[in-house]
Amino acid sequence: MITPLGLVILARAGSKGVPGKNIAPVAGRPCIAWSIDHALAAQHVGAVGPVAVSTDGAAIASVARDLGVPVLSRSPDLASDRATVDAAAREALAQLEAAHGPLAGLVILYGNVPVRPAGLIERAVDVLLTTGCDSVQSYAPVGKHHPWWTARVQADGAVRPWEGDVLNHGVFRRQDLPPAHIPDGGVLVVTRAALLLQCPGAAPGPHQFFGRDRRGVLTAEGDVIDIDSPIDLLVADALLRQRAGQPTAAEPATI
């Protein structure tokens, strides 16, 4: 790729699960501040160009500007809980290109992900560049929530396999399960053609913007924390405080 990739942090103001989660305090800072740190750290990669935050929220915009990151205004119709990630990302791409010229694609981060492993963004960008694929997404192991262990519990309490005829696929030890991974929200990188739905052969549907050649980078269990519930906030806060050597709720400060 000759032109650089833009990097946009998507962070709408509204949220039903955790109201205001993008600016909720995590280890003493607004949640989105951690994603901004990760984005700025990734700018040393030659392929990563302009960084911006796309939002409809004044408080989120204020945090971004305080940290030296430009803000892209997110349209109201792309800031509802019915708006799609790719539609918001396409709007951000157009705004970035208007200011900086043509871009090869976008690195997409979510403002509600305060915990990512070091180098994750760089790894995903490297896969995109070296393979020529259409998109790269980070995946975490499912752990004990493996699809083989998914069941249907009926109204009378009877347990049935989710699929097939054998409960748990006959596997009862976690270490005997085949590897399975789930997108963890850590990073998504897409080419311009993929994001604009211009990849021939890409399957239609809500993830058409991933293109046809879709790749993944793996994270370890717990490497990425995506804030979708109050419990996620507690875990992220404790982990980041621990990393910084700060006291947590279970580890009170000494006097």
C-alpha cells in the first residue's frame, strides 16, 4: 500500500448496557483515554497515518482534544444503537480523506476497550500489509464458553444439545476441546475497497465490509477487555491499576 491507513476510534455517546461507558472512569481515567493511548502508540508504524475520534458526544470530544487527537463529528443517524460499525467507519473515512487525502483503509478501534496487549494494532496492520488480505480482526480463545458445550435448556428443565444428538459432543474436559476463537473487539483493520463494499466475491450481509479474504490475529484470554457490562468495568479497572502498581478494591492502600 502506498497511501497510509487512517486510524479512527469509534465512540458514540449513548449506551444501554453501561450508560456513558466511553467516558466511564477506568483506573482513574476516562475509558476512551486508554484507546487513544493505544492509537497514538501505533502511529510509529509507517503505515498508520492520521488518528481521530469519531463521536457525537461533547464529553468524549473534550477528552480526545485534551489528549491532542482531532475529533470527527458523527452524524446523529449514525450514533443510535441501530447504526452499524461500517456505516460510521465509512463516514469517518470520508472525513479523514477530506482532510488528509486518499487512504488505503482504516484501523478501527472502539472507545470502550481500555485494555489491549502491547503491539496488537501493529500485528494486525502487518498481516494486512504482508498478505494483501481485505481485513484483519483480533480473536480471543473462547475458553470454557466453547460452542461444543452450548446447550438448550427447555421450559421443563430438560437439557438438549444445541446441535446434533450428543450433549457436549461427548467432550467433558476443557483441554480436549478443539481450538475455537471469538472476535474480542481489540482491533479491526480493513482496506478502503472492503469498507466501501467494493471487493468482488465478498459475501453479502452485515459483515460484507470485511471483504472476501478475512484474516485474524490471536490474543490470549483476558488480553482484551471490551466494556459491555458493569463487571467488565470492574475487571478493567482492577487490571489496569494492578499494572500501574496502584491499589485495587481488594488491595487497599497502606497508610
